[in-house]
Amino acid sequence: MSRRIVAMPLTPEAFAPFGDVLEVAGEPDKLINQGQCGRYHDRAELDFSDGRAGISLFNANPRSLPYRLDMVERHPEGSQAFLPMTQHPFLVVVAPDENGRPGEPLAFVTAPGQAVNYHRGTWHGVLAPLHAPGLFAVIDRIGEGANLEEAWFDEPYEVVAG
């Protein structure tokens, strides 16, 4: 493979065109439960054309770097949030939309405690935990109709550690 992508640490600024980084950072918006819990309020934009929000649990096999990236997918009818149920990092791959097709992909590795919410219609890689168990809570659209588009690359990319 000659096309190489260097996976960088996930930051809210770098990820902003594609979605939201969910993490506990800075001071909480509110203290609740008699001051024993910091609430970081409304950190993701859930966006659905119709249907409803649902929470599913995923148990994905771990992947490793270097990682062969041969396809990305998107969900035109709703956003999709991935919340790890462990403190292990996972690989996040996104690509800008270029006239209905994915452009040049970008790759990120999360820090422990980070989650992501992909905006509706964002091209992204499949769930790729880097350690077992690959347990995630996923919040996405539940409803009728097609909500998955896949795009396969003519030549795969190789994602390597930064």
C-alpha cells in the first residue's frame, strides 16, 4: 500500500468539521447531586431526519495499527455517537464529502475517556477499537428507510500510528 495516513491524537478542533468530541474537560456546566457530580451538559448534536434516537450496544473485535482502510460509510438520515464502555483508545477515521464521495481520509486515536458523535452524512470508518473488549454504547437513528451508504476505495489506505 502506498497511500499512508498518520493517525493523530483526537482533538475537538481537528474533528469539528465531522462531529463532536465528547469528553470531560474543563469545569462542569453544573454541579448536581448535592455537589457530588459535575454535569457536562449537551455535548453532542443528535440530528435525525425522522425516526427516533436509540441506544444500542456493540461488541467489536479489536483492530491494530497499521490498519488497512478500504472503505468508509455514512448515515444520511442521522448522526451516530460512539461511547466506549472501557478506558481504551479507539481509531477514528473520517473523510470530507466531495460531490457525494469521500475525499482524502483523516485518522485520529482517542484518549481514554473520549467519545465521538459523527454529524449526519459524515463519511467515517467502521468501529475500530484498538484493545479488547471493544464494548461501545451507540446512539443513533432508529427508523424506517435506508440509512447506510458505503464507499469502497479503488486502492486502500494504510493507517499508521502518529
